[in-house]
Amino acid sequence: MAENRLYSVASIAKLLDVPESTLHYWKNRFDDVLPSIGRGRNKRFRPEALDVFRDIGAMLGQGLSCADVRAELARRYPVNVATTAAAAEPVQAVRVTEEGAGHDGALAVATRIGTEIAKTLLTHLHQQLAPAPAALPDATAAGLQSELDRVRSENAALTEKMQLLEAELVRLRKDRRELESYLVDKINALTRSGQTG
């Protein structure tokens, strides 16, 4: 019965002796690998999420970046795929990213998109292979090779697009910093002129 228990962030914080604010930060950054049920304030975590939280803490404690931690978690744990009930989530994530959530938000969106692409490809390949007999005829093997080549080509194109998006994100972050600096200088100049006048 204990393995069916669900944990809140507060209860996980007590169990792991980690501040709740830290767990909320981790939850927001690595939500796609944390096994959970519900949304928002009603979100509860499965027992296996404790191991994921422990690993996150250990890797960040070793000085790994969020991107490196995300890659390692994706390698170690299954990535959660949004269900139909949560189909609007990726659209919200894109909107948040456009409003300036930064590289981590974009990375989360890219991870979700990649997961959906992989799921679709896997479903398609299962459909292609399911009716095939034990010994594939040459025509079916050639068809599968053709499909594999097409998928590889699409993957290469998507990889190129992701690299362009990452470069654009870097440029946007730089522009944002420059704009912030410019605005701070203007505010300071106005403040000084107001004090002297």
C-alpha cells in the first residue's frame, strides 16, 4: 500500500531535508521526468519521484548545469508525455518562453516536442511492422529502409532547426541584456537630472 502513496512538495521537502523553494525550482525545471499526478496546487508525486529529486540535487551539487542535468535525467528516467487532457500545455509553454522565460523554458518545450515526435515515429513504425510476417519480403524491407531514410532526413532537418532556434535564443538573451542596460542608464540619467534640477 505504501508504494501507492502520493507526495506533496512539502512532504518531499521534509523527507529529503531540502527547502520547499528549492524543490519548486527543481520541479519547474525538470517536470518532464518527475512522475506525478494532477496539475497546479493539486499536483502530487509518485514515490519514484523521490529518487529523481535526489539525483537532481546530487547532480546540481556537483556543479552540472540545468541542461546537463536534464540530459542525464532523460537518459536515466522515462520522460513524461502529455496526455490528451493536457494537450494545451505545450502551447502555454511556448507562450511563456516568448514572454522571456529563457533558455530553460525553450529547452523544456523542445524536449516535449522531441518526445511527441519520437512517440509518433514509434507508433508509426509499430504499425508498419505489426502486420509483417516473421520473414520480411524484400519489398517490405525496401519500404522500411525507405521510411528509415525519410525519418533520418526529417531528424537532420529538425536538428538543424533546433540549432537555429538555440542560436536565436542566445541572440535574444543578449539583446535583452543590452536593452536592460540601456534602460537602467536612462533611468539613472533621469534620476540624476531630477536631483540636480
